[in-house]
Amino acid sequence: MIRTILSGCNGKMGSVISEIAAGRPDMKIVAGIDMNTQNSAFGYPVFETIDQFSGKADIIIDFSRPESISALVPYAVRTRTALLVATTGLEQEHTELLEQAAATVPVFHTANMSLGVSLVKEICCRVASVLYDSFDIEITEFHHNQKADAPSGTALMLAKAIKDELSGSKDFIYGRSPQTGKRKNREIGIHAIRGGTMPGEHSVLFAGPDEIIEIRHLALSRKIFALGALRAARFLVAQGAGLYNMDNTIKE
């Protein structure tokens, strides 16, 4: 039984994870952390801060806000609790905290919990490695109107993976307005669209001489992220200290 603390439990993703975890015999949410301290409909207590929880847990799953990292990391290190962070929009200071914690406990961080997105990343890197010299690369993402960060963490993850595959030879261009002059071969265009209730859509376009390749991932519901998080949680609690991501779970 994996005893879990769910940070951001009363948010949209937290609610989905709670529902799915309730039907899993191998996982139990023992506490929730949320600014909204209304007790969960799934029977676990909810606290405003993680330090108010005095019980035992095997892992913390975080789907909240970047500012929560500064409280979760010290708790995870002090109690030797694995930490899975699926929150996007992290700043450099948050990433450094996670890296420091990984010296003591297993830490998992990713911009997108979908296994499908991880496979899309691998495919994009392969395509880029073959076509980079004659194809232009553009990334477009479309999310619901409540999403706070733009471009999405997933779009940036895809762009960075392609850039690393090409030895850093590309520059990111965020939108193209206002702008004059022709497109440069070194560019990876990144564009964000916000509206409605779309859970998430990402498209990577490779546009070359007389042909176009488009690699697209469409999230039809938030359940895919919850399922990915629970799979990653099972993986993480079996690991030693270190920094892990979705690539590790796929290889496992």
C-alpha cells in the first residue's frame, strides 16, 4: 500500500487523482494539502500546510502551484518521503530546490504526466535529428482559459528536447508579432492559444520543401495525467535518492 500525500487535492487535477486512487487497492491518500481546507469527499483529511500533517507517508504527489515547492522540499527531505512534482511554471529557484532534494530522496519532476507526450517527445527528437537542416520547426499549444502559464511547460519541454538533440543550435521565438524580416533557420517558433475548456493539445510542425510533417498530441481529459502520475508514483517509491522523469518510467 502506497501512502500518499496529495498537494493541491481540491484542485481540478487533485479531484481526478483522488477519484482514481480511491479505486486502487495499492494506493491510499492519507492526507491532502490545499489552501481550500474543505475535507475531501474521498475521506482523507485536508491541511493548509504539509507541516500540519503528523502521520506517515511514502510519497507526496504535487499538482498545485510553484510556490508550494519551498514547503514540500524541506518536508520531503526531513521525513525521507519521495516527492513527485507535476506542477508546471517552475522557476530556476524551484528546479534547484528539487535537484538539492534529489541528493537525499527520490524526486520526480516532469512538465507533463502523459506517457503519450513522452513518446511524442522521442519521436520529435528523431525527426529533428534527420530533417533539421532543411525543415522549419514550429510548436503550437492550446489550453483552457484557466491555465496560468504560457507557453505551457509541455511546449517548452518539447522545444528543449529538440534543441538538445540538435546540440543547442536552435533559438526559441515566442510568437511572431510584431516582427519584421524573414524566418531564420535557427528558430523554433513556440505559440500559445488559450480558450474554453481544452485539457491540452500540442502540435510540432516540421515544414520543409514541398512537404509537412505534423506530430500532434491531444488530451481528451485530465484522467491521462492522473493515470501517468499514479504509474510514476509506483515507480518512484521503489527508487533510491535521485532525480527522475517520465523517460525513466518508460524505460522501466
